Amino acid sequence: MKNSVTLVGFAGNNPEVRETSSGAKITSLSLATSRSYKDAQDKRQTETEWHRITCFNGIGKSVAEHVAKGAMLMVTGRIHYTRWTDQNGTERYGCEIIAEQVEFLVKAKDSKPTEAAETCELALAE
């Protein structure tokens, strides 16, 4: 069995770093992916989807240091679903991508790819 996803898109915000009670650092950001299609009237339409990306360990550190809103990234990881009950007793659901690899394709303020796209791989520390 395999749970794997690859997304290429633009960072929708600057990465946010938070620390757990045990001292582990977690880096999060949103990633926008888009697709274009023609509708029934033959007009070009664009649909954008937003993905929550979560990075741990070294990959989180690199993303926090090198990514800014607008950067183009390729994220490879796994889909993780969560379920919780909010303060009103309503059951809520969420979905995030746990990043295992992030490639920096285009910096936020550049219009061309970096000469050698940087790659960060998550070292699974278990």
C-alpha cells in the first residue's frame, strides 16, 4: 500500500513555525495549485485549490529559512486526515500534506528557476 502525493504550486503565505510542548518545531504553509479547462461555452476557466503543507525536522527548518509567499515549490509527501470535535461539540475534519521532500523551483521575487533547484529531504527520525 502507498500513500503518496506530489504537488507543484505557489506558496500562499510565508511559512509559520510553531513549537510543540515537547520542543519539536513544525513548519506550516499553504500551497495553491491550479488547473485550466474549457467550460460548456468553450471559455477558458481556472480552478485553484489550496493545500495545507506541514514540514518537520530539517525540511521544516529549510522551508522556514528559504521560502516566501509566492515561491513555486514541488512538494512530495503523504496525505494525512484529522478529525476532532470543536468547542460547540461539532465534529470537524481536516486534510494536510506531510512533506517528505520539498524542491524550491522559483524564488518568490525571481521570474526564473534557480540554477540548481535545491532539494530538502525529510530524515525520518523515529
